[in-house]
Amino acid sequence: DAMVIQNPRYQVTQFGKPVTLSCSQTLNHNVMYWYQQKSSQAPKLLFHYYDKDFNNEADTPDNFQSRRPNTSFCFLDIRSPGLGDAAMYLCATSRFQRYEQYFGPGTRLTVT
Amino acid sequence: GENVEQHPSTLSVQEGDSAVIKCTYSDSASNYFPWYKQELGKRPQLIIDIRSNVGEKKDQRIAVTLNKTAKHFSLHITETQPEDSAVYFCAASIDGGATNKLIFGTGTLLAVQP
């Protein structure tokens, strides 16, 4: 089945230790998004790619970076995680000129 | 930029009753309005959406209405069941060209009491 896959599902990292979250998709969608969702809050867009074009949200901290080496994969790098970065990180995809966004299952990040 | 307000933040209904969740948006250029259901610890799932050229859309027990003049849209769930219990998010999309950016409401926790 075509889908959006995120690995790992749960990630524990130490304060200040770099961590990478991954997302892959078999939908062949042009656009990939990364959202941060904290407890009892709505998903907050961090950035998105249209193909290889990167679009950063104005309020996304510099601590968050992303890479998209090919259509299928996208990575979220957190260079120096702080306690406030503990959250669910959701990857989503959509086809160019289509509106529907398809979400992956998320990675729950814990910072100790 | 776009801002989406959602009410109520929590809603408790008896099984079989109807539930209504309302959202307002600020940018008249928004033209796509999806609703997502998110169960605890799971991904948001699209349950219904509406585009600005339509006033109402229905899918079995779920319906969405849109009032472009007033800039608000609502989710209606009839004959609620315990499995409808979840957090529901509305969103509005500003067509930014090649990509669409969803601006989410703050969510409504729906509890359906058996």
C-alpha cells in the first residue's frame, strides 16, 4: 500500500545531542512537510519541500534543519535538542496542485 | 497571515446525539478547508474537506458547511458513536502556488459517552 512511513516511531535523545528523524513515502508526491506537534496542540509547520526547493517557516528555529536527497525521503535534523523540543514530529506529503495532505504516523521525541 | 479559531475546545455528547464543531478563518483568500481526526498517539487522518466553491458536503454521518461571507465552516457529526471520540482539527489552506500550507485550528476534544 502506498503510504508515508516515519522512523523511528519513538526516539529518546540527550539534551544537546544531535538527532535525525526520517520520513519516506511511496505516494510519489512532490511536496513533503515537517510538522511539530506538542501535547494538546495543533500541528505546527516547520518547513516543506516542493521537489528540492526548500521552504522554511519564518518562526522555525535555526536548530531545525532538513534534507531531501530524493523524492521518496526527507530528514529532519535537530542539531542541539533542548527540553522544549520534545514533541511528536509529523511528516506529511501532498501532490503538486492537489490539496490533500497525507500524514505519517509520527515520531515521538523525548529529550532527557 | 491566516489565523484559524476553533470552538469548542472540548465537547462531550451522549452516544447517538449530534456534535458540531465550528471554525472561523481570517484570510478571505483561503479556499480549501479540511477536517482531520486524530486519535491519541496516532496520525491526523483526513475525514472530510470542502472547497470554497461548495457550501456543503456530506459523507455518511459527517458533513461540513462553509459560509464564505462570514468566513466560518463547521463539522457536523450525527448519530455519534464511542469510536468518534478523538481530537478534531479544522484547517484552512492558502494557495501558495506550487504547495499548499495548512493553518490548523487549536483542536476540539470530542468525547462520546456510551
